[in-house]
Amino acid sequence: MKIGLRILLSYFLILGLAAWFVLNVFVAEVRPGVRATLEDTLVDTAQLLAQLVAEDVKNGDIQHLALLQRMQNYADRSVDVEISGVRKASLDYRIYITDAKGIVIFDTEQKDVGKSYARWNDVYLTLRGQYGARSTRTDPNDENSSVMHVAAPILDNNQTGQARKIIGVLTVAKATSTIGPFIERSQKKILQRSFWILLASLIIGIGFSWWLNRSLQQLRNYAQAVERDDKISLPKLGNNEIGELGRALESMRHKLEGKEYVETLMHTLAHELKSPIAAIQGSAELLSEDPPAAERSKFLNNIIEQNQRQKQLIDKLLELIKVEKQQQLSQITSINIVDLLDQVLIDFSDAIARKNLRIQFDVQAQTIQGDPLLLRQAIGNLIDNAIAFSPHGAEIRLHQQLNGNSFTLYIDDQGSGIPAYAIAKIFERFYSLPRADAAKSTGLGLPFVREVISLHGGEVGLENLPEGGVRVSLRLPLE
């Protein structure tokens, strides 16, 4: 499983558990919170009413008490209001008063007057100076039928300075079902908003996971390309930890490649220079013995030829080093392939004329993107090889093939072909095949071609033709 997917799944798991926990807490706390608010309101109401009726309860004229009559009238009123989206069509308070013995002496519902409520907690506890409250179901089998009762003591308002005694209890009752719509509405809103928060978190998580996975994938592709020795530049990873990791990998790559490259280069260069140096030294030693004029001229020409070979070797090697260290082209322009090939053929016109070679040109105008100087050098190396290995009076054919967005140039010669043992080594540095009528090459031309074509996003290949000779194919992307 990819690390980006693991991170995304872990994120969702953590987010889901956190959301489940928080939602459970919120939803579980809504009902108790609303009930506590209701109880707080009932406490204030009971205390206020108990204070208002205290004097009349003390005098015992409860039946003619104007305030109690108004309470009775309150119970008969109807309302039609909307509170936070919930419609309220009735007044839900029930108020009853008991005397010091717990006998009901007033009831807004007028159903329990004369009954003893002394055993109910609201009355029982209040008469003993404690906070009296209870919740009682009107239907024992229905938990939604619970009614909350909150009581307040009715105190003797004496002026003697003695401790005030409890002469009765006033209880305010309200069915908890009346707050059910508010609880449901609150829970619904919490769930709705939690859904949108989860959805937003999901989108953010997917976006972050995509970005992280994309950055890691770019870094992974870069590391794999480095392992394959492909031409590739470090992708833009941003100024973050992944970017720092990528830049550290790039720096380490340059250091390791540079060290290995220099070691390999010095080893192969020293090996290749041994032969011309030995030849120069041998000729110089023979010249010191004052040979005849004819031999002296022969030895001098050999020294000049071997020195020229060393210079050519070093120049070619410097060109190859330059393109091998490039990760991308420094300048890119539109190139007409026909114009480019015409320039290359003009460069080698003398060599073509000396061997009386025929050029069959079957290439049509195509536009590619690249560095014209590098491509001219690379194709020039291939034409030089074709000329060197072609017999006198032979034909070199340049033709093309289009395949979608790519252009393939073929260069066919009529030479002796590539031996089977050399096919796998032909693109190695300093590896060259003997030429019939030309000096030994540096063995750096084909590696140079491969590097240049790779920089242009293309491929180069060599194969023997059935009728004899070699076909070189250059595939390049079209503009």
C-alpha cells in the first residue's frame, strides 16, 4: 500500500474516531444541558412565587387570594409563538401549594386539592429545609412522560427577629416533553454541522494526501531515474521537508556521480593515452639515433599523427563530458530537420566526394525542438561513421518515418556491418571498430550521440541490415 494512501486512511480513522467521540459527547450533553436549564428556570420561578404568596398563605385565606386567582387564570390562557423554529401553542406550567403538613391547598389544574403530597420528594425535602425536586412519569412505561417538579419553601414573614419557619411549599412543574423539540432541533443542527465539518475535513485530507503522494511520487520517480542513469533534473518540490530531502538527494547524487565519473574517466583516459604516448616515445627514441632521412620523415609523421590523435581524443572527451553532465538543454529552438541535415552534409561534402559516395535523401520538412549545435554535432558523428565504413562508390540513404508525435530519422550505409560481439559494446566509451581506410577513431562519437539524443527526449539505435550495412535510427519528439 502506498504511503499516501496509508496516511489518508490513518487520517480518516483518526478523524472518524475523534468525530464519533465528540458527537457522542455533544449529543449526550444536549439533553442534560437543556434539562438543567429548565430546572434552573423552575427554581427561579418557584422562589419568586413562594415569596409572593407567603403572606396570604400565612393568613390562611387561600381561597380568596387574588394572586392565586391570577395563577389560575394563567393556566387557562393559550399562546401561539415560535421559539427558535419551534412552535409553542400552550402554557405548560403546573403550580400547586401545600401546607406545612404536605396537604395540597392550591392546584392550577384543580385535581389534587386536599390530597397529601408529603411523600413526594419536592414537598418532603423542602419541608425539611432541603432543596426539593423530583421527576415523575405520568405513564410508568413511557420515559417521555416525565414531569419535572421544583419546589420552594413558603416562609413565615415574621417581624420578631426569630428564625423564619416553613409554613408551606410551592411547587412549579413542567413536562420535560415540552423541551423535546428543542433538544431534537439542537441535536439535528449539531449533526448537520458536523457532517459539513467532516466533509470539509475529508476534502482537506484528500487534498493533503494527494499533494503528499504527488511529491513523494515525484521524488521516487527521480530516485529511480537516477538509479537508471537517466537524464533528469530534480522536480520542483517546494520549500518544505520533502523539498529539502530532494535537494539533499540531488547534492549527494552530484557528489557520488562526480567522484565515480572522475575515477572512471581518469582510468579510461590513461588507458587510451598509453598507445599514442608509447608510439611518440618510440619514434622519438628512434629519431635520437639519427636514422636516414626517409625513416626520419616517417618517425616525425608518426609523432605528429599520434599527437593529433591525443588532441582529438581530449577534444572529443571534453565534448562528451559536457553533455554527460547536462541534465537538460540550456537553449531550445525550433529546428527544421531538412535544413539541419543539409548543413551536416555540407560539413562532410569533401569526405563524401573523396569516396565518390551517393546520398539518397528521402526526408521531408519536419520541425523539432532542441539545440541545433548539439544535434548537428551528433548527426555529424553518425554521417562520419557511415562515410568511414562505406566502400568507394557506395550509397548512404537518409529517410524518415512519422509515428504520432515522434519523428524517426534513419541513416543506412552499405558497409560491412557491426560484428555480433560488438553490438552490446558499441555505445561504450573508447570502444571502436577498425576502419578499412581511416585512422582508428576515439570511440567517443556514439556515446556523444546517445547523450545528445537523450537530452532531447529521444532514443538512438543501431542494427545490421539484412542486405548488408548498418542502419542508425534517431527518434525525436516533434514540436
